[in-house]
Amino acid sequence: MKKLTAFTVHTTAEGKRCAYMYSVIDADGNITESNRRANCVLLDETALAAVAQLEGFLADRLAAEE
């Protein structure tokens, strides 16, 4: 099983790029690999909407701190 451990989304020339890290866990619960990394350009509309919602939340939070 792969367990997501961290991710970040940033804007590049290709669009919204998601970089993520994960660990691989075997059937006995042992971590067989850790700190594996991968990335992709987000094309899925649901994922892009979720990113936009989170960015809006953070923008509102920053504005409230002023």
C-alpha cells in the first residue's frame, strides 16, 4: 500500500503541478520504502477546483490577518 506523506501544488508554465511524497507499506505494516517522490500536472477538473478552493481559503486567511 502507498501512503501519501506530503504534497505541494504550484503554478508552472504547464499549469498546476503537484509534487508529492509517499511511503510504501507492506501487508504486515512494515515501511518498505519511504520518502518516494513523484509529480504530475493537474488536469482533472475536480482536483483543480479543490486547489482553487484551498487557495481562496488561504487568501481570505491572509487578508484577515492584516
